[in-house]
Amino acid sequence: MKDSLTLLHVLKNYQRFSPQKFELIAITSNPGGVDNSPLHKLCENLEIPFYEVQTDIKELVSRLNQEIPDSKKNIFGALNNSDKLFIWDKDKIK
């Protein structure tokens, strides 16, 4: 998150004096239950349009983990606490 916010500030400052004009927007995905109001406020203060995409990634991973046999869960155990989206073909897990 810190890298993204730093980049947002750098790009906003660059936008002010860049000879090339460009628009800047901020987009984030919310895996569910995350309060992004500080990001909304920051973008409002920086005058950057902010878009938040609501997802159910945590619920999806939780349901998929229930379907995976215990012997295979060690591979995917970290997914429940991850903010990254992992996609796999559950039919290939045997």
C-alpha cells in the first residue's frame, strides 16, 4: 500500500509541471470488510477521482478452501490471510 500511495503522490506532483498532460485516477479492489475511507479522503484532498471495486474474494477463498481436501490445504493455507488474488483450477487438484 505504501508504494502505491507514494506513486500516487509522485504522479500528482509530476502532473502539475509535466509538459505532457494526463489524467490521474486511483482504483482499488476491496476484498470485503476493508475501510478505505482514508483513501477516499486522501484522493479527495489530492483532487484525484477514486474508484473502489467491491469483491467477495475472502468469501470465495474461504469456500474453496472448504472444498479442498485436508491433504492439499497446505498449498493454499495462506490464501485466507492474503490480500492477493490467486486463481487456480480446482479440477486439476487431485
